Amino acid sequence: MNRAAAFLYILVLSLSLFIFREAAVAEEIDIVNRPINTNGLTGLLFTTSPYTLSTGTVEIGSGALYESSVVPDYSVTEFPVLIAVGVGKNMEIGLRGSYYSLKEGSTSTAVNVRSTGDIQLSYKWNFLPQAEDSKAPGVALIVTGIFPVEHDLNKKIDSVLHWGLRIGLCAGTEFNYWKDHIMGIYADIQAAGQDLTEERLQDVYGIFNTGLLLPISKYDNLQILTEYTVVYGRNKLSLTGGDYSALTFGIRLVSERFNLTMGSQYLYKYVEGFDNSSRVIGLMSMKF
């Protein structure tokens, strides 16, 4: 793990211990607090849920995703910055920017390549909210536009050249599974495309995420989560691109305003010449 990722990991762990001590005496939370995910919309780490921030609520978050691979030999750290706003009844907008640090090779002379990531602007509309005291899922529309910041044809990290677009649906349900504890089950499916031309329709691909959230503490403020991800049909390759499936495990600490999530992800890649890889993820956010 590089120094930046290791420092952030230690910082997040220290904050988690402090917040856990404070949250242990907090008042009971009536519902599961719903922070933003690594894409900037309400959800788990990668899965988007149908629920939205209340009107006027602003949530600001930041984190780190550290991925390492043996074949090809590289490590990449992404530092996303996220802002989400509740803009109307059952609607929210999310904005995501990021900064990358890429290191190829394991020697001390390997060169670090640093780059600003793409800007993502997302919109979610929960047009079918989950009814109170019902296990029937709520459903939302999600639309994301992707805009490049740096035009670099030789980028080895995942990036669009001119523009990108994702559109899809997400669904989810939350219900009492034992006494007053709440379980959440979520899923989203999206069609994505980028820089399309008549000759390159292969740049259309699919994304599927599903996840489970399970509180494990008396006041529902300490939660565990697991997610499964599939990316299929992505033929535009980079070091972090291509088809893969992934399994994610995480632990989340929430209060009424502050949220902290840490997890690990194992990626099984379906690309010739690419071995499987793993990620360490840390994400924190605050509501205002």
C-alpha cells in the first residue's frame, strides 16, 4: 500500500474509534441512516439505493480507493470528493470529482503518474417510494453524465475521452427483520456508454450491483454490508477497465449526521493478460 493510502487508512481507523465511542451513547436511530456511496448518490459503497436525501439536505464526503494488481503489476489510488443535495420531493443530485495516483511496477524507481479524474453529475428520482410498514421495494431512476477534465489519449486509468452516460433503475427495501432492527436489500442495473460513434458501438456496456445492509448494534449505528458487482461488455480497456465481477465486504458506522464506511473488494477479471486484483475502500461523509 502506498504512503497516501496507508496514511488515510490509519486516519479513518482512528476517526472510527472516536466516533464509535461517541455513538455508543447516542439516542436510538429510528431508521437506517442513508449516506452517499462512492458515486455520490445515496447507497452502500457501490450499490445505489432508491432512497434520497430530504429536500435541502447537503451531504459532503471524501474517501480513498486503493487497488493493487500483480499481473499487470500496478497500484492505483483514487481520492474521490462527493457532494449530494436533496433538490425536491424524492429527488437528489450528486456531484463527483476525483484525483488519481498510479504506480506501475514494484521497484523503488517506478514512476508515479498523477491525474485529475472525470467529473460525474448524477440525478436520482424515487418515482415509486416504499410504502410505510411495507416490504415492497421502492424504485428510482438514475442518470449520470460523465465529463473529462484532462484530455489524455494515453491514460491508463479508466476515463472517457469526450463524454459518458449511464442510465438505469435502482430498487430497494428496508424492513424489520428481528425486534427493532432493520435490514436493507438494494440493487441497481445501468446501461453505460461513452464516446459513441457508428463504428464503436461496443463502448455500450452494462453494470449491475446488489447489496445487503445489516445493523449489528443495539442502536443500529454499527452496520455490516456486502455487495456483488458485475460489469459486462466493456471492450475499451485500461489498467482498471474491462469486464469483471466483484465481491465487497464492509462495515459502517453512522450517526444522525456523520457516516464512516470501510471495506475491501475482490475483483475477478475476465480480460486476457489481467490477473485478479483487490481494493481497500474508505469513505466518510457529513450531512448539513
